Amino acid sequence: MKLEKDTKLICIDYDGTYTESPELFDYFIKKAKELGFSVIGCTMRYENEIDEDLRHFEQMVDELYFSERRAKKKYLEELNINPQIWIDDTPEWLFVDSI
């Protein structure tokens, strides 16, 4: 993902975060983009675990990343992606791999 120099990046988790209130997060994503933010999604799922609801989320965000049970922050850093704002119901998954 190539971002403009001054673009603020928001990363939203899917399971347990977006899924708790898709209507709220759809509104949030739309408003954030209107205000000049870029919004990505990052899930610990594998790409083959995508379903219809996750496809909707994928259409809402600028990019969707699948960390495949790896710590999200490290995974995105390896891709040279560094969100300034993280929205995640389980923030420890930013730093710890899942079993």
C-alpha cells in the first residue's frame, strides 16, 4: 500500500471489533475517509477463511491484510505499513502471535 506522506492511517480489526457493529464501523470508515484518513483492515485469519461478511468489510476499507495468526503490528511493519491509530478489541494480538 502506497500512502501519501501526510496521510494518517487507521487499522481496524475484523473479528470481535468490526463484527460487533458493522453499521457503526461502516459509518466510521466512510467518515474517516471523508476527513482524509486511509483505513485498512487487518485480521489474524488466513485468506482462505474469507466469508460474505468479511468480503463486505474488505470493500469498505482501502486494503485488507491477513496476518495468518501472526502478530498484526509486526506483520504490517514487515510490509512497511505503520498505522497511527489501531482499533482492536484484543490489542495484545498486535504484539503476540496466536497459537
